[in-house]
Amino acid sequence: MSENRSNDPRHERAGDPDGARGGDHGGNLSRRSLLQAGGIGVAGLAAASAMAVADAQTVLPAQTDVQVSPPVKTASLPGPNPIDLGKVEGNKVSFTSLQDASEGESSPPSALLPPDRRVGFAIVGLGHLAVQQILPGFGSSRKAKPVALVSGRADKARVIASQYGIKPEAVYDYESFDRIAQNPDVKVVYIVLPNAMHKEFVIRAAKAGKHVLCEKPMATSSSDCREMIDACDKAGVKLMIAYRCQYEPHHRYLMDSVRKKDFGEMRLVRAVNGQDVGAIDQWRLRKALSGGGSLPDVGIYCLNAARYITGEEPVEVFAQISTPPNDPRFKEVEESVSFQLRFPSGVLAELSCSYGVHRAQTLEVHTAEAHYLMEHAFPYKGQRLQISHKIGKSDADVVPNIEQQDQFALEMDHFATCVMENRVPRTPGEEGLQDQMLVEAIYQSARTGQAVKLKPVSGTDVTRGPMPENGAG
Ligand code: NAD
């Protein structure tokens, strides 16, 4: 599925590899020195072990006088030994399963890039998502490494930089951010700021000559989205919107099965994404920073899911909004939205989101012969897919055995691949623009009480790049 599509309006840009990271270790290396030598995580651990082995085999020649020759290595490790299991192919090490085939497949072999070949990421904004999900996600990444931070708080940035082995000189604030242009370690800038700030920092990152990964929602207006796409085009850099669910294995399984018509034609999509929003002073409740309430923040997961499951673009939208008049949290933004989409194939989607309900995150697809139910569909982990389908004159409930994987590592690895191999991301800027245009149509429908008709779009996946390989490569 990898391809360079120079004629594609989503553009292709030259990219270049790079990178480092690692994990905990044994031996004499301190965690800090290991991180600085090679980063965090498994790659660093492997590097540390290799160094320890190499040290153990280094024998100094017998000392004669003052002149000391360079160290001489003894024979290398022995060749294949039946006790020391594992098969090495290229940069992958794999093992045969310890269980019978009937127990299911073992995990796919890992293929970690060595630290110096990983793609370096700068993280802009050290808030909840960046600190609690994205930075830890590098620990599961195979191709990306954190090399720079951008924050308004020196104390916080300093602590986090030391935890991840990021050089002090690679910590910027929002004013000095543009100096990142002179940092060759940074290939990708990942924007994790309040929604209304995405545009400014995407454009500044593009001008600095860096590829850009931007959190959802892409921006707070479709005109801003267009400016961001144009700026990246003009600068010759790639732009990807961080729609993590499109890289998550349960979502990919569901999409694949429905599109292959495993159980007949698709008819209905239903999804709900809601939570009880907390602190009243957060930017999410201020329209100038968020662009809206539950719809652009959590409703966008339902909207995006209906689009990537069908692959189609809706031709009609109808929406209603409900906001309690006396709840001080909702002075500027909406609480709950219910919206329906009609797709060209006839599929109907019934979607809803709220900032005033106990956590609910469910995705369902109804086909002629099956009901797909994904519980915990939109959180960072815990997805569970059940398929209830016709079998003769009866019914069967199946829970496919799908491995949980770190969604942030998957999406970052996909973008790293796109940068290294000059590919179009699966979720480029056009994917974020399309959602934003639909968000605007949903608000218009709720405001006017009328359905909003949309220009039909022919073809499928027209706002997306090629599907990543398994493991979101
Ligand atoms: P947050 O409030 O925890 O962090 C925002 C960061 O921006 C903080 O470091 C804050 O200091 C900084 N900032 C700079 N200027 C600011 C200003 N004027 N006002 C407020 N903060 C300012 O937010 P978050 O939850 O980390 O969300 C950041 C982005 O990530 C948003 O676009 C959000 O939609 C997105 N997000 C995505 C997911 C996902 O699963 N993909 C989950 C949560 C959030």
C-alpha cells in the first residue's frame, strides 16, 4: 500500500530518516546516560545489552611499557545454538509459538529501528495528552523518538526533558519556537495545544521546514484548515491529523470486515462519545480556544468513525443541540449534540456526544446479517469488539482476538514511515478539513432546525492516503 502519488492533490514531500530512544537497563549504565546515548525504551535496552556484552569481551593486550595499543576484540558471539531460541530476518527477531496453533497466533515480531535511524519528534504543549499519553507512547514506538519539547513552563519542561533524555538546548518556549528550524534532530513537530492554537503552530512549524502532526480537531474553522494545508504544501512538508482510532487494530478490523461485507450490506452506524466535563476554567469550555463544546472535542470521534467505516462522505446532515441553561460550565459552548448523516450508499449514521453524561463510548455497525458492537471504542485503551451474526437459522456471538496496542505509538510510527518513505499519511490535512466542514454543517443544522444538504463526493476514501500496513507502519 505504500506509494508515492506525485499527482495526488494531498501532495508528496521529501522526507528523511533519523532517530533514537531506549528503556531501562542493567549493568553499569545509568538510565540518564543511556537515554542520552540512545533514548528510552526497548531499543535503548538492546543497545545497552549489546554494549555490556561487547565490554565483557574486550581484552586489553598484555602491557609492555607506556604504549597502550587499542583494545582488541576477542571472537564474536557463537553462531546459532538450539538452546538460544529465535530467528533473525533482516532487523526482525521472531520466535515460534510456545502454544499449539489452536491457541492463536503469537505477537508479530518486533522490528525496532535503531536509535540513530528513528525520526525525531518535537512535542509542542506539555499538557494532559502530551505528558500522560504521547510521551509514554514513545516507549512502544518502533520508529519515532522524542528529541525536543516546546512549553511555556521551564520547570515542567526541564523535568520532562530529563526523563526522556532530551537535551536541555532542545527545549523551547512558544516565543523561541521558530529556532527549531536550526535543530536538525527535529524532523516532525507534533502540535498538542488548545484547538485554536493549532493553526499558528502548524504554520510556524511548516515555515521552519518541519513535517507536522497535529492533534484533532485540526482547527476551529474550515478556512483555518485550508490555510494550514496551503502552508504545508508551500513549505514542502507533510501534514497529518492525529486520528489515532484509524490506526487502532479493533477499528481497523471492524472497518475491514464491514467493507468486505463479511455479513452483508451495511445499513446503520451508531456511536456515542460522552463524558462529564470537569473544571469550569479549562480552555475546552472557552469558545475562542476550543471552537465549540462536545462536538469538536469528542463528537468528532463518532463523525470520523462513520466516515472511515463507510469510506463515504455524507450528502445530508441533521442535528439538534441541547444545553442546560443554568449550568455555568456551558455559558459559551454546547453540552450535548445528536446528529444524523445520510451517505450516498443509503447508510444512515446516528451519532451523539455530550459533556454532561457519565463516560459512554460505544460504536455499533448494523449490517444485513450482523451487529458489530465495539465497547470502549474511543478511549486510549480497552477496546472490545463483539460480532453477533446470523449462522444458519441461529445466531453466534464472536469476540475476535485482537491485540491491544498503544494508539499513539501506532500513529507516530505511521507518520515516521511516511516521512522516511515519502508517503501520503492515511489521515492528511484534508481528512481534518472534511470533518471541520461537517462540524460547521452540523452547527448550521442545529441553528436552523433544517437538514443541510451537502455536495455529493464520488469515490471512497477521497480525503485519505493509503492504508498503513499492519502495525501501522
Ligand atoms: P491541556 O489543557 O491538558 O494541555 C494544553 C497545553 O497547551 C498545556 O501544556 C498548556 O500549558 C498549553 N497552552 C499554551 N497556551 C495555552 C492557552 N492559551 N490556554 C491553555 N493552554 C495553553 O489539553 P490536552 O487535553 O492535552 O489537549 C491538547 C490537544 O490535544 C487538543 O487539541 C485536544 O483536542 C487534543 N486531544 C486529543 C486527544 C486524543 O485522544 N487524540 C485526547 C485529548 C486531547
